[in-house]
Amino acid sequence: MTPNVGTIDRTLRATMGAVLLYLAFLSGLPLFTAPLFQYGAAAVGVVMLATSAFKICPLYSVLGFKTCKEC
């Protein structure tokens, strides 16, 4: 698979992934005490961090969308 996630997109994904993991496990907010929201936010956060790290978004590949200029 060829990279399809650009620098700005990667930065936003990494930031949002870290924020979601923080909210899920360290924030202590009442919303995230429910297992559905806690583990849901954690799963989405891990996926966002993974797509940021590998520069590949499977959904972008299916839709034929790219946010990187050098690809």
C-alpha cells in the first residue's frame, strides 16, 4: 500500500488519538466511566495513532482520497 496521509493530516490524527486515549483512561470524566465510551474512545484513539504512524488510511484507499502532496 502506498502512503496516502499527509503531514497535517498525520499531525491532527496523532493529536486526536492521544487526546482520546487520555480522555479514555486518565481524565476521570463521568462520560468515560461507562465501558462503552471508554473502550470506544480508546479503540478510535489507537486506530488514529496507527494510521498516523504508518501514513496509510484504509478508508482513504477505498475512496481514492489522498492528503499528501508527494504521493
